[in-house]
Amino acid sequence: MSIRRSLALAGVAALTSSLVLTGAQGAMAVGAPGTPSAAAPSAAAQAEQAKHQSLDLSVRGVPDTFVAGGPARVFSYRIQNSAKNDFVAFPLLKFKNKAGTLKAKDLKVEYQLPAGLPGGGTWKTGSIAPGGGDGDDSAVLILLGGVSDGGPADDALLFVAPGKRIDIDVRVSFTKDTPLGKAGVVPVAFEANADDESDNGHFSCDGIKGAGFTIKAGGGSGKPTPTATPTKTGKPSPTATASPTTTATATATSTPTTPTTPVPTTPAPTTPATGTASPSASPTGSGSGSGETTTPAPSGGSTDAQQPIDFPVDVPKVAPPKITPAVVTKAKTAASDADKSLATTGGGDDTTAIAAAGGAVLVAGVGTLVVLRRRKAGQQG
């Protein structure tokens, strides 16, 4: 055998062994079956770790202020699954004021599930949580769902797959007799591991994830206006005819004062009575002041920097609802139908983009393999 042929065969053997070694290392990196890896945890350890994980709860865009007797204000409640297993949960919100005097009769809570879910896309009224939601921890626990047979309705249970999230729109209003002052709202969920039939569920509630706000008085525009206008416009007119005759003539002769006074005064007919100029300014001031009680309603919300709650909010101590396998299956089917609906309409989260990126990586990997095989074939030829 010639030396050149021997060197060529040796080179091919070295190249083949290096390719085999690289493939073996890649298989170990991705955890190929039959290839042990000391860094990767066992399946049992991963399952045990997943059991102790919970859903991520948060409220977003909670306004800084609510007006007692004022219009409803909107924010959102997010449930996100960052764990490795499926979860089911009943969504709830806990409202509490610092004095501990808030009752269910003081507020109205409405919610809107995402389109595609049962009843989604329409506003519905929340329910007092079964088992003592009014008065729990001196607070009000509201179920974002219906009630049936003394417990949450089947449609109230939400199925959240790994990597998925559900955003629920919420709008809240307070009655005119609501206790004023500091208050707050905390996201709550009664959740369970959907992959573990022995998990009967538990309440998840963290005051740090909530948001504080202030309930202010409303309806102040009606009281100051009638009391200020008649008393000040009625009395100066008779006293002005008795003694201030000289005062009126003095102001009339002083031409610099006369044009200056009507300029800030909007109503022209009240110009002759100088005493009515100041009262007419005060009612307009009170009118703008009454407008200030409603002005913060549309502009007082904060989306990024929400107010913290400066009083404790405990985990609910009400009777826990029951989660049966049949209801879990129903919730999973509803979530699957919603995903199909979003896929048809082009909606959804970032799953499509992630899938596209994964497909691009797969194509690139196949292309690299083809190039390597061609190079190998060329070298062997």
C-alpha cells in the first residue's frame, strides 16, 4: 500500500471518530435516552419540585383613588403559570380597608374573561366567595365566577397550562356610603396541580402582590353651591342701597377700577353691584372644586407604580371549594377550545413566535448536517 493511500485512510478514520465523538457529546447535552447526565435532575425530583410550585398572581393598573358613589374603574388581574405542570384555579380578589370595616354591600365587582373561554368577552358580576367571603379577615372575598349549589360553578375553574397566562378585566365601584380612607385589593387563587389527583388545592394570597388605593368622598358638588350662592348674593343687595351709595359713585368715577373689575368677572349683568363680584367668583370656584372629586377618576390610575398596601392581608380562612376530576377535565377542554379559537383568529401569546424560531433552528441544524455529510463524502472521494 502506498504512503499517500495510508495517510488518506488515516485521515478519514480520524475524521469519522471525531464526528462520532461530537454526536455523542451532543446526545449527552440534550439528554438522549440511555445517556446518563450527572447535572440533570431525575424525573422524580422534577415532579416533586413541580408540586411545590404555584401560579404567579398579580393585579395591574389599579387606580390610586376610587370615589364613593362614583363611576366604576377598571384594572386587570393576571394568572400566569411559570411551573412545569398544569394548574387549575378559581380566581378571586380580596378587598380590605385599613379600618377593617369594608363589607360586601359597599362595592360592586364585575369581571370579563378572555374571549374563547366560557362566558368570555362579556361583563359579569362577581360573587361573594362561598363559605364566608363577606367578613373574612375583616375583608371581602369576591369570586370572579358564578356560584352553583353553594359552591363555585364549574365554569369558574380555569385551566392554565405551563407557559400560559390568563388576563381578566375587572371593574369596581363603591357605594356612596362606603367607609372612606385607605384600602387595597389582593389577587387570590384557590389552585391545585392538575397533574396530581391527590392535590385537593390550597389558597394562594400574598399582600405584597396587591395594590393600595384611597376611597374618597363623592357628591360634594351639590352641597356648597346652594348654600354659598343665596346667602352672599341676597344680603349685599339690600345693604348696598342704604349706605354704600357713595362707594358706588366712587368706583364709578374711578375709571381705572371699573374696567379692571369686569374683566375677571364673567357674568356681565352683575357688574353694577361690586359686592356681588366676589360671591360670584366663589361659586364658580366651588364648582371647579366639585369637579376635582370626579377628575381623578379617569386620570388617577397608575399602571407601573401601584400603591402598596400598608396593612396586613391574610390568606383566606373560608371553607375551601372542591375540585373534582370531572371539573378539571371540563376546564382543560375549555382551555383547549380557547387555544384553537385563538389559533384560528390569529390571536394568542408568543407561542407561535417561539414555534417559528424553533423551526428555524431545526432547519439550520439539518442544513449543517447536510454540509458536513457532503464534505465528508468529498474527502472520501
